[in-house]
Amino acid sequence: MQNQMRLVVLDRDGTLNLDDKAIIAGPDDWTPIAGAFEAVARLNQAGWRVVIATNQSGLGRGLFDADTMNRVHANMNKLMATVGAQHCGNQAV
């Protein structure tokens, strides 16, 4: 079992940020859950690669564009980095 990758996939909304069912239309609408980034940092320290998944129906419905979602994620990444947390990239496609 040497060199086996340890991977955990986390859903973004409701796991890392508050999920009040409103559309997150920009970085200012995204509010992290207290302690969530520290938990990701602990996973990283324990040797886990973290992937963040999100299904954004607002993107598909045209309520916001990919650039806006990427700005939300850039803000999230910046905040995560302040506590030493990292994940395997995200990009709207």
C-alpha cells in the first residue's frame, strides 16, 4: 500500500461555506463556516489530498458567469491559504 494517494472530496456549499439556499452571485456572498479551513489544513497535514466539488445550478441557468464563480473560488483559495489549507484546484468549465 505504499505510495497510495489519500483523497477526500468535499462539497463546497454547506461544508466549507454557509449554505442559506441563496445564490452566491459573487465573492462577497460567500461566507466560510468557522473552522472549515482549519479542518482542511488538518487533512492536508495528515497526508490527504483535498478536492472541492460544487454543482452550481446558477451557472447553468445564467444567474452568474464562470468568471464570477472563479472570483468566488479565488477568494476562497486566498482565505484557505491564510491557515495553510490547500486543495487540488478549481475552475469553472
